[in-house]
Amino acid sequence: MIELKADKEHMFSLAQEVMECHPPASSYALFLHEQFIFFYLESIKKEISHEIEDGVQFLQILRAHDLETQNLMCELYMHGYLLHENKEFNPVPYVGDIHLRALTSNTLNQISWQKTSNTFEANQTIKPFFMSEEHERSVTMYNKHNTFLKIMGNKEHMLRTLKWCIDHCVTKKVMFQDEALDSFQKRLMMSPTSVQNREPFGAPNFSQALSRVPRYVVCIQT
């Protein structure tokens, strides 16, 4: 049970990290949808029911959350995310004034949007891009590789894996090379200069790397 709770918290933390890798939606409708998803994820993390099918469940879950999340629930209710098919439930007596609390949520979400935007911009500018270095003891690696190949069945297995790898990667290159180059150019154009300067490939280098794949395949096959 403890491990399951830890897994939930870890998944929630990973979801937050994923969001920090993307700029927040400029459309408020889409940004609110993101908040709705995080409301569900946070409820799962806190082991609070997130299935809201009637007014009783709405109130039970409302009371289990802090005031800011309650405000968000009011805003989500106002925009049809919660109980959109229930036309009889009236939450106003239980929340004070649902319009005021929805507006409060909207106000705080503007601040949240700015913080998320700042985090993304900072991450994009300072996130290091590491390249693995060549193994310092290349002779040792070479000897280990030869020892591996001498074990019965390993060489055949490696050749089968290599063939599959080549077939798979070459097929993907042929299918998506032009589209990938176009997307690469668009992504660079949208990036600030500081980010462009840290790219592992410049536009010409990326194109050349793809064009050299056939020669590289010949090398690794021999």
C-alpha cells in the first residue's frame, strides 16, 4: 500500500515535470483543460475520489480539497467539466457564490499561467544537453565485445538484432526524412538564439547526417 502511494506521488511529480517542458497554452480554454487534468491527477495522488456523478459526490470531494482547489472546482463546474449533465444540482448554498469563486479561480490561474511560462522559459534556456563521451578504455570494451561474441549463439543473435535495427531505422528515415527536416526548421525558427546555439545539429548538419545513413549502414554491416 505504501509502495502504491509512492508510485502515485511519483507519477504526479513526473506529470508536473512534463508540463514544465512545454509552454502553457495561450488559449484559456485549453489552459483550463490542463488544470482539469491536474485536478484529477492530484485527486488520485491524495487518494480522493475523482469520479463525480452527482451533487453529493461533488460536495464530498469539494470538502476534501483546499480552498484554491475548491475555487477551481467551481470554475470547472461553471464551464461544464463537472456535472455537465446534471441540471438539477445547485451548488450555490454550499460554496457561497459559485460565480465569485469561479472568478477567483480564473484570477489565480492567470498567475499560475505566468509562473508556468516563466518556468518553461527558464528550463528552455538553461537545460543542459549532454552528449555521452567515448569510453576511456576502448581496448577493454573491444575485448569484452569479442568475449561476448565467442559465447555460443551470441554472434547470431547480434546479427539478427543488427538486421532488424537497420531495417527499422532505414524504413523510418525514408518515410519521415522530409517531414522531419521541415519540422526541425520550424522548431528552430520558434526557438530563441540561445537555444539554437545549443542544438546538437545545425540545420545543414542534420540534413547531412540523414544523407549519410546509407554509407553508415554499409560500414556497420562490414
